[in-house]
Amino acid sequence: EPEVTQTPSHQVTQMGQEVILRCVPISNHLYFYWYRQILGQKVEFLVSFYNNEISEKSEIFDDQFSVERPDGSNFTLKIRSTKLEDSAMYFCASSTIYEGQTLYEQYFGPGTRLTVT
Amino acid sequence: RKEVEQDPGPFNVPEGATVAFNCTYSNSASQSFFWYRQDCRKEPKLLMSVYSSGNEDGRFTAQLNRASQYISLLIRDSKLSDSATYLCGSGAGNMLTFGGGTRLMVKP
């Protein structure tokens, strides 16, 4: 069964450093997403991406965040200058179609645990 | 602010019991609704989608009440393996908003 994959599984970085989290969505999916989950808290939407551009983003997704689909398979999340409060699990998700206001099922990757020290 | 609210639990039930969770959402523009299961430190896994009034899949039944803006999940004949956190999600536009989850513990 096709699945979303993410690398690395765990990333430790120092405050102020840049990190890039990588995702390979399910191959025939067209919509891609990033979520984060701070330990013990809700899963929070960050951004959605379609046709090589951001389609929606939350308040959390400020100027220090960016997303890119550098080739036909990878989808990345870059955090430019990490802060302690960026420590969280980051999940990538993908979905196959989106019509009007109906959001189709999203399938999540295993996540990257980011620890900022 | 668009919120999804769930009772955090935990719900402690014996094997074989029937258990129900409710979830309320505040965004009246939401068109699609989902239940996900999340095990400790793992990713959310899709359990059920609810696009109209309800959906049933084996022991799991989800219902949607648009007038009252809530979604429910009923689990019949609980198994030990059902122990997890159940996340409710509501979708509007291209964005999925999750509740905080309800923790279920099924005991032998």
C-alpha cells in the first residue's frame, strides 16, 4: 500500500540554525500539507500546497517557514532560523483530489521529530 | 477562531463494551469531517470520513449533525487494540482542523 515517507525521523539542531524537513508524498497525490504537533498538544495545520504554490497557510506559518517541491517526488519544509518553540513533531500529508469546498482524505507520514536546543 | 473541541478523556472501558465520542466544530463552512486514530508518538491514521449524515465501517459508526455542528464516533465490541487517541478533524477549503483528541483505554 502506498504511503507517505519522511526524513529524517529525528533532527536535532541548535537555535538559529536552518533545517529542511523532507517528505515524499504518495505518488499520484496532488495536494500536499505540513502539520506540526508540539508534545502533548493538538495536531496543527501549517500549510497546504498545490500546483507548485501555497494554497492556504495558518498563522503559525510565518516568514521563517517556506515550502518547496524541488522535483517530481519531494516536498520540503524549511525553517530558516529555528527557535526553541519550534521543537515539535512535523507531519507531512498528501491527498488525491480536492473539489470545491470538499476536502478529501489526507494520509500522513510518520513524522520528523525536531528538537531545537 | 475556527475550533474543534473534544473531551480529552481518558475513557476506560472493558473489552467488548460500546463507547461513543463526540466532537463539536465551530466553523459552519466546514464541509468534510474525519476521524483519525493516533497511537502514542505516531502519525494520525485515517479511520473514517464523514461527508453526509454518517458512515459505518464494521464496528465503527460515525454520524454528523450539521444543525448542532457535532460529529460522533461509536465503537462497538471494543478490542484491546482499539486503545489509542481518537482525533476529530473538520475540513474547510484546503485546511483540516483537528481537535485535541479523546483517549480511549480498553481493559481486559
